[in-house]
Amino acid sequence: SCKVFFAKDPLKIVRAQGQYMFDEKGEKYLDCINNVAHVGHSHPYVVKAATKQMELLNTNSRFLHDNLVQYAQRLTATLPEKLSVCYFVNSGSEANDLALRLARGYHGHEDVITLE
């Protein structure tokens, strides 16, 4: 039930930089699917910020932490008043699951339409 993305053998990606990924043979591939459209792989600012955070605490958002609150405040300050609540999730799958649960809770309907 899951499509394979590869015409031949699966790619063995060993590193990435910017918008490119590299396989074990050094072949370069443009990454169009791994959520790197904003800053790319291995962006120095992101690596530095992630390292700084991991030196302090390496966990997800299930626990309370001041950084989550500060980030939510900074983010919502850029948005219209109606968009004043943040839900932090780990992945697109979690985001979709949460969106479905919120919609069902709000409307009370169980039906879903999806497009391929």
C-alpha cells in the first residue's frame, strides 16, 4: 500500500549540504522532499542553534520548557490575533493527526475527504 520512490535500488544517502544529498558513491541529488526548502541541510545557523539546545536539553515538546513559551510568543506576535494558539508536533504525520482530531472535535463529524 506504499509506493516506492525509487526506479531502481533504494538510495543510500550518506550526507547532505544545502539543497543537495549525496549517496555513497558521491552522486549528488536535489532534495525536494525532506523539509529543507527553508534553510537546507547542514545550515551553520541551524546546526549552531541545535547544538546549543542539545547541550542544554535534548527532548521533544511533551515537557514544559521556557523556550517553548518564548517561541510561541514570538511566533504568534507575527500572526493575526485569531491565530494565537500554537500546537507543537514532531512531524507532518502528527500535524495531520492533530488537524483531524481538532476538526472532528470542532465539527463533530467523522467523515474525511482526501486527495491523492
